[in-house]
Amino acid sequence: MNAKKLECVQEVPREQEDAPAVPSLDALSCPLPLPAGKTILLGHGSGGRLSGDLVRQLFLPAFRSPALARLDDQAIVRINGVRLAFTTDSFVVKPLFFPGGSIGSLAVHGTVNDLAMGGAQPLFLSVAFILEEGLPMETLARVIESMRRAAEEAGVEIVTGDTKVVEKGSGDGLFINTTGIGLVPEGVLLSANRARPGDFILASGTLGDHGIAILALREGLLFESSIESDSAALHTLVSAMLRAASAPSLPSQALRCLRDPTRGGLSSALNEIAASSGVGMELEEASIPIREEVRGACELLGLDPLYVANEGKLIAIAAPEAAQPVLAAMRAHPLGRNAQIIGRVTDAQPGLVTLRTTLGTSRIVDMLAGDQLPRIC
Amino acid sequence: MCLAIPGKILDSVQENGVRSGRVQFGGIVRNVCLDWVPEARVGDYVLVHVGFAISTVDAEEAGRTYEVLEQMGALADEGLVPEGSAEPS
Amino acid sequence: MKYLDEYRDARIARALAAKIARFVTRPWVLMEICGGQTHTLMRYGIASLLPPEIELVHGPGCPVCVTPLEMVDKAIALASRPDVTLVSYGDMLRVPGSATDLWHAKAAGGDVRVVYSPLDALEIARREPARQVVFFAIGFETTAPPHAMAVCQAHREGLANFALLVSHVLVPPAMRALLLSPRNRVQGLIAPGHVCTVTGVRDYEALCTEFHMPIVVGGFEPVDLLEAIELLVTQLERGRAAVEIQYSRSVRETGNLSAQTLVRDVFEICDRKWRGIGSIPQSGLRLREKYAAHDAERLFALEEISAPEPPECIAAEVLQGWKKPPDCSAFGLGCTPENPMGAPMVSSEGACAAYYRYQRPRSLNSAPLGAAAGKG
């Protein structure tokens, strides 16, 4: 095994600090004691800074695994010379059914995508249900059917599972956990710590569709053309991108990193990569593709689309020479028709993601603490 | 404070003594209370705050004032300096 | 989006900025009152387009910021009651009370729900008659008519399980108190465009006369604010002091009369305590006696919790424009959006949060992260 392959197994865990280091409130004798950290908050699940804190402060020290410490969407481990990608995800979305999918198809796509972001060919899924007593059987049947179809289309097999039932009132009807495994070809090295100054940042399509589709149901927003969740399996798009990036004329491993910007949106994904790689990023507001309907909903509710969840999109960091070929490959694929270059990786202010506005001025794209909330102000 | 955005009235109904209607904001549509903009007609734009129309956008005024702004922008583009400053309205 | 995109035009924005730069001859301190305007200034980095002579300070136009500590505590107390559903705008959820906030109250089991419109809260009350629904009615004059409408409808329908916890504040009395202060540095005001859409400009004419201060009623998009600044600078340079309406596509001199009538029917003026500033006479609204059945303050025996503000937090000085967020020793260090010391750091419209999120000094992020080792 050469040194590069060893890296996959035993990457030395580095500090996954994101900036800045915050002195504790006690040290400043702040007389306003917020009980931060005493209980779990909804924000801990939102994919933003709080989620990151939970992982770094609780899970990493306890589980102490180099693979885990890389904090990619999947873990890549080596067993008997074979590179296996391994991931798990839980789905707690409400409502259970929405335009463009259900909690079931979301579960399949989400796990397939986590594997795909590591360059893996997704193969097998497990599925575990936590059902609330009283859930209509018909609802469960619809969810299963949705999963079956999604798995079939994605070419993955659901091979094992589990079911638990909790008392009425303890759950939100239905929770799903999926775990997936896949195989990563040799030479494919995608990780959040590989972005370098000069690299290009690409988005595979319009941002914010999923989150707004869900929110629309809750807010009674109607769409002129129906806005659907973009939930989709991205592994064939990833394959096409890897093929394009491995052209002989291009430097090796020209595709540095892939992320699907789910909870926390584009902002969380990029802030994580920036922190992990120790680089800055500058985005071009005018280049970020957003559907009119999504923009309208965001304007109305006072939301920033950069923080809204996506379930069928990916962000790619590519070496400068590879940007155009990869972009072309994306646009040639049905799931990448609206792909755009949205920014560049810089060496200014490591860990900071900034945006050049449509006015030509600059602002920070900050990591959110918890969920983004609609505002009236 | 007061996030209010402009939307186009698509239709309007009177129900239980209250006027409301569907208003379109760049591709999404929401039900809005139109009780305080009795002069607003279908096709007009209104400013909506927390689900209520608080004013009708004065299209004529908007057009007039925007034209001045556009000219300013065009002149600046061509590197020409506008004379003095615009008369305060 | 019509009437929105045009006012974000880069070319026009830059032309206005250039015009301001050509016309200005000396330093001027301007204040925009509304949190929504602060948000736009920060989000679009407008300050970087302006000549150095223009100093923008941010006023107390964030109802979240000025909602008294006691009121937040009352909302939390209500949320903690098993029979109460506390409904709120998203803005209020993370504003710190004296011990906790609504978000944590929700985590602790309180029935706290977020809505976009007060009519959604009304709908909750209709659908869940067993729940006592209390709507946290905060805001300035813009939001008073919607709240009034909700109360009227509840009253008409005999909806006994719907009440408002009212914390409304009025802009002109607060501005007057601010301008009367010997520490005031503000020379020109950008008045809040949506407040004035409802109220009209009469109170601002009074302020203008009393203080010989130019006031421009501005909108919320970059071009609106730049045009408002341009009009202010023109007046200041010429020694004029008048009220002008930049946001004329929405604001009429008399405001919205039917909305005003409804507010007068439902609310009456009272003294109000402003967080960080103190009590300002005749600066708030409360429900009239005839709507007592929908007044949470009257319905629930809510303890008058008196809580002192933490001394570290300089929100008061920020809200009145005497200091800027980066002047605060805790800014970005002990006080961040995740660990806020005062409301302006939590509210998305608060000056501190806006500064921190969009424009904080880049030095706060200077620690190199993720050393280069191991990069493939």
C-alpha cells in the first residue's frame, strides 16, 4: 500500500475547530447565564454550528476514531484491501409526504448521496423504523412503496432492517434510520480537508428547493408552478464528474471534495469545508442559481436561501484545470443541468466564507447557530 | 422592522365582512388580507406585512422616480457627471 | 420580482454613492431607525460604498431588541404553563430573557409555535379549543393593525381561548427621547418606511421642527437607502431641515387611514419600558378595556418580574447610536449569536447580530484552521 492509500484508513485526526475560539461566558463573569448546553435543542439537529459543537464536544472525544474525526459525510475504511464507504442517517421530516417525495424516498436518497459524496458506488442499505403507536398502516405502506421505488431507481438493495414501536405521543409518527455501504474505487480521494486556494466551487443546480417545498406546505404557500423537493440520488452524477476529472490531461485527484448541502444549506456545507481545509472562500452572489419561486418564498418569510436545505444537489470543489470539464459533465447529466461555478477557494481569512454581492460589495456568509427562522422584522 | 414585500393581486373576495385575496410574490402565491387597501384592484401591487396589505404600490410614482434613478445610473455608466444634484422632491 | 429587483440595481446604487461622495464636504452622522434597514445596510455592505465622511449609526428600530426583559420573561412563564400554547414570530425565539429564552423553553417542553402571520395564531385557537393560545404581539406601528385585526376577529367569533401578550412600541416618542439626550450625535434621520406607510409622517414633521433635523422616510432596498442618504446629505449640506419621502411608492403623507382607525379602536397609548433605554412615557400600546378578555396580562396573573440588565452588555448604547457593536468589549468574544448577552446580538435585525453575521472585523476569524497536514 502506498502512502496515499494509507491515508484513507488512518488519517491523523486534526483539530476540527471552526473559528473563532470562544472563551466561556464564565470567564467574562457574564451575569446573564443562558443555560446553553444543558439540554438538547432543536438547533442541535439543524446542521449548523450547534450540531457541529455537539459532534466535536461530545462524540469525537468519546468515540476517538481517526475516520470519524475527518467529519466527512461518510467514513471510508479499508477491509482486506477493499475500500468500503459506510454511512448512516436518520430522517425525521414532517410532513411525511410532500411534493417530490416522502420521508421514505428522502431516506434512500440521503444515504445514497452521503456514500456518493465520498466517491462510492452505493450498494446496500439497511433501514430501521421507529413507529409511533397509532400510525395508520396505509401511511407506512405508502412510505415503504416510496422507498422501494427510490432504491430501485438508484440501483441499491435494502438488505436488512429493524422496526420499533413507541407509545403514542413519543414520536412524530415515523422516524427512519438508514445505513448504507458502498465501494470506493482506488485513487478516488474526496474529503472536506482537500480544498486549496485557487480551486473552483461548483453547485449542481438551484438551491433551496427542498426546504422551501417543505415550508410551503406548512405555511400554506401555493406555487404557480409546483415547487417540488429536489430529492434525488446523485451517484451517477458523481460518477460522471469523477470520470471528467480523471482525464489524463488533468492533475490527479482534481476533484477535491463533494458535499450535499442538506440541513444548514449551502452555507453550512461550505463553512465546514473551509474550516476543515483551512481555506477561505469567496462566492459570487449573481452566479448562485435560485428558482423564482424559492426566491419569492424566501423574500416573503425573510429567509436566506443560502441556509435552506437541499436534497438533490451537490457542491463540488475542483482544481482550476478541472473546473470546466467537470462543469460540462454536470450539465450533460439530468441532475446537473443548471450547474454553475459559484465561487473560488482563497487563501484570505482561512475558515471564512464571504460573498460578493450583486452590488459588488462583500459580506460574510456565516455559519448559523441553529435553524433559520422566518422573521417579521 | 417590518418586513413587507410587494406582490401582485390575482383575485379578491369579500368574506365575513373582510376583503382578502391571493397575492403573487415572484412565483409563489399566498392569501393576504386586503381590507386596508380598498382602492387596490386585481393586477395592482400591494406591500404585504405578516399576511396583510398595508399599502398599494403607487405605480405612477414608482415609475416617475425610478426614471430619474435610471438616468442617473446611465449617466454614471457613460462617465458623465450629472449637474448639481436632483431637486429634493 | 417587481418593485424589489429594480431597487437592488448595482449601477444605480453606485451612481447614488458616487453622487453622495461628490456632494459631501464634511462629516455627517446619520441614523437609520428600522432594523430592517440595518439588515440591508449590513447584508449589502453599503457602508463600503459610502464616502468616509458619512457615519451611519443604528437606532432602536428592532422591536425584538427593545422588548423589555420582563416581557420576554412573561412570555417564557406563559410558555411553561401546560395549558398554554405560546405563539410567536420567529424573531423572538432566541431573545434572551433574564434566565433563558423561548427556544429553550420549547426544548424544556413548552408548547411554543412559530408563525408568519397573527391570523395563523388565530387559526390555531380555532382548531384547538382546549388550548389557551397566547400570541406574543411585539412590534412597532406596522404590526399593530394586524394584531388589532386578530383581536377583532377573535372578539367577533367569541374565541375565548385567544389572547395577546402585547409589547408594542411607538417610534416617534423613542426618537424624541434619543434626540433630547445630551449624548446624541445624530444629525439626520432615515425614518422607517413601513411604519410610516401605516402612520403617515405627521409625527416626524413634529420631530423635524423641534430638532431642526432633516428626516427622510426611506425604503428597505439598497437603492432606497442610498437615495435616502443622498437626500439627507443634500439637505444637510444646504442647511435645510425638512421631512421628505423617499419611499413614495408606498408611503403617503397621511399613511393608511383604515389601518389607523382599527388600531385606535383596539389599542390605547401607554407608557412603555424599552430594553436598554428605560421607560419612555406614551411610547407603547396596550389593549383597550373592552378587549380585556383577550389581554394575556389581564387574564393571567403574571408576576412583575423585575430583572436588571447585565452590566457587560452595552445594548443601550448601541440602540441609541452612541456606540457601535465592535466598540463592545464582548462583541464576537463572549457575545455571539450562539451565546448572546443582549437582544441586539440575537435578533436578526439587531445591530450587533447584523454586524457579526455580515461584516464583523475579519480579525475575529484570524485563527488558522485545519493545518495543512494530510491534504492529499
